[in-house]
Amino acid sequence: MPTTNLSRCSKIRLFNPNLNAKFISVTIEIPLDARLYFNTYRNMKKQDAVAALAALAQDNRLDVFRLLVEAGRDGMPAGRVADALGLAPNTLTFHFDRLREAGLVTVRRDGRSMIYAARYDTMNTLLDYLTENCCQGRAEECMPPEKDRSKRAVRRKEAVA
């Protein structure tokens, strides 16, 4: 059987010990189309970008997401998020669900606490998508002037404090 260049295909080896000795393993070669590869690895699809932007297009959800990003990869218990933002637990649960459905946050249980954390991979992929599709890959053209960025950083820190 001829082999295909591995950079263009994916090999899967299957093994079934219940079959007779003549048929021990099978190799299946699946050619990867460049477009499939492009959309599968580190590239966001349009509908995913729309879902993420829609989830962030509400003030409380944006505040929750920003707080989780600032909390780091370990995340933050839901109760601390509620206290920090002054949101009722049932309202916060609704917002967490929307962010989770958009792939922007993850949740894990730690004892009786639910720990929410930002998904940096999705956030960075969204930023890459916007840079590539809205700035024609030239991020420097989309960046605000340096003085505007420093003012925004100060405002952000004041809002959290």
C-alpha cells in the first residue's frame, strides 16, 4: 500500500485483539484539506467569533470576563465574583452560562465551590480572528495610540478597585 506524505494526512492505527491473527491492525489515511487544517488549528470560524462577541456584548458579562482574565488561570470562585461585581447569584449564573456556551470560560467544582476561569486560548483566538479579518493581519494599524492605551489601563484598574 503506498504511503502519503504525513504533512498532508492523518494516520490512525486500529488494533482489535478479538479478530484472527491475519488481521491485526489497519492503517487508515485521511488526507487533510488545507482549508480543513486552517479552520481546525488556531483559527476561529465566523460563527464562533459572533457567539463570543455576542456573549461579551453585555456590560455585566464583560465585567465578569475581565475579572476572570485578571484572576489568572486558576480562576475565581463564583461567590467572590458576585461580591466583587455586586451581582445576585442567580443573575451571575445566567451570565456564566452565556460565557461558557460561547467557550470563553470554564468551570470546575472544588468542594462546594464552583471555580470559573477565563479560557485564554479562546480569547487569543478571537483576537487573532479580529486582527486577521478586520485589520488585514496588520495589528499595528488597529492599535490605539500609546497614550490612549495607558489611559485605558488606568481606567480599568480604577473600575476594578
